Amino acid sequence: MIKAVIFDMDGVLVDAKEWHYQALNKALGLFGLEISRYDHLTTFDGLPTKIKLDMLSVVSGLPTKLHPFINEMKQQYTMDLVYQYCKPVFVHQYALSNLKSLGYRLAVASNSIRNTVEVMMQKADLLQYLDLILSNQDVVHGKPSPEIYVNAIEKLGISPGEALVVEDNENGIKAALASGAHLLKVDKVEDVTLHSIMNTIDKINKG
């Protein structure tokens, strides 16, 4: 029986992928670098900024000593976009409020830093429904490692088979499945509805 629903954030509860792409490229642009949209979608999607910078140092020769500054600027540019564009979405408010009233425990497990997760959830008016938030600062290894989902399941006090993870990208899907949780794959934020979640839970519970 499913007892908890754990959500990824970017591309699931908040349509923020473009914000992260723009913010990182703006920071990289200070040093004449950029990530193409194709590489963003096929290689870098869902990875923590730290990992993205490590990869860029290998393929583009980005000096590692610049990582802290670029990361700091990327976070600042991201927050500028969050405060400008992040707003409540009724379908998500409706889904999480109803899941909460039905007794499900709710969590967000994101590869973003904690401040970004908390501010986005607050701006989206979803923070009030969450029992747990985990960020990439709460784990040693970000997705595709299952660590963040394993930790979330343990902190929620349930078994992996009692958790449903809602994910949208390859790295997150790998992490969810490796944790032993059930998976609801979505293609876009509009797919995250009470109907889709409850339909998936009913199918799992019926075996």
C-alpha cells in the first residue's frame, strides 16, 4: 500500500528547467562559455550545478577554480527568475492538498540547493503540504544516485514499496527505481494531477 508520494521539483512541481538553463548560461557567459539547448536536454538535465561544472571542466577546459564563483552567480540568477516567475498553480495545489487530506505523507526530493527548493515551494504555495524537503545539500551523491530517495523513504518512516516517486527526467528516474520505490513518470508539469497520481496509486495497491 502506498503511504507517501515523493516529488521531484524541477519539471514536476515547478516548470523551472528553462530558468536553470538561462541562469547557468548567464553565469558561464561571464567567461565566454555556454551549454547548448541540445546538451542541456540530453546530457545535463536534472544534474546538480556542481556536477555540470565538473563535466564542463572535462569537455570545455573550464578552470575548476572558477566553479565556486560561477555556482554562486548561477544561484543568484536562478533566484532572480524564481521571484519573477514562480507562482501558484491550482492543479498542483489541488493535488497536494487532497493527497494530504487523504492521509498521504508528502515530500520533495530535488537536486537543487535547499534555499532554491524552499523558496520555489513557498512561491508555488505548496510548502504547507510537505512533510519533508530534501535538497542536494542533504546528500553526498545527487541523482542519478538513489541516495536522496533512500533518505526520504527512511525519514518518512516507510518502506520503499510504500513510496511513489513522481519524476520527469532520466537521472531522476534512475534514482527512483534504484531506491526500490514505485515510479510515476511525467513528461511535463501539467501531467502532475490528482487524477494521475491517484490512478497510479490505485493500480499499485491492486497489484
